[in-house]
Amino acid sequence: MQTPSRRQYLAAVSSGVAVSLAGCGGAEGHFLVTDVRVIHQEGQREGTYPNDIVVRVEMENDFPNAQETDLETILSYVPDGSDSPEDTWTETMEELTIPTGSTREVYVPFENVYEPGRNVSDEYEAEAELLTDES
């Protein structure tokens, strides 16, 4: 068996690399909310303690380009022992840009929603959704 020439070897390796990279071009990325946390403590970012409750939303973009979105965040008060919310508040942040290959967190304040006697860690729930234009 004859050893391939340098030119033949480079041509074979280049073809193999091109074939393996061809599948990467169509790979889908992720653009999503990765974490949502309710914050109610002295010194909290955004908002005034104790009247306001802040929701920290973490978003991730691993698409090959920056993504722009509106973010809708919902905070609900669900009393202990209840299956449905007693109160619900919605905040929308518009035109957020998340650079490629990055994670971004934003703090969404809900003003004057805390009432003394309510247990924030057990009775308040939050969710967030990216409102991307799919057109």
C-alpha cells in the first residue's frame, strides 16, 4: 500500500473538515429564560424595600447573532393552601437586546405589591416569557 502524498493528505483532511462543519451551519441555538427568582430583601436591586417585590430574570442567547425581544414577567400572590392566585401583576420590558453567546439578567420591580403578613418566599410566584417576533 502506497502512502498518500502531502497534497492528497491535505485534500482528504480538508474535505473531512468541510463535511463535519456542514452540519454546524444549520444548528439551532437557544434563546430562552433560564432562571426566574423572586427577591424581597433590604438592599434589593431596583424597587424599594419593603413595599416592592423584585423579580430577577436570567436569559440566555447562544444563537450566532444578537437577539432582540420584549420580556413579559408575571408575579402572582398565591395564598398558602390555595391552588389559584389571589392577585396577579404583569410587567413588560420592551426592546431588550441580548448579545450572541451571552447570558443577561434583568431586575423587574413590582411596585407596592407587598402586604405585611404575606410570606414572600412561599406565597409569591413568578414566571417570565420572551415575546419574540416570529415573522
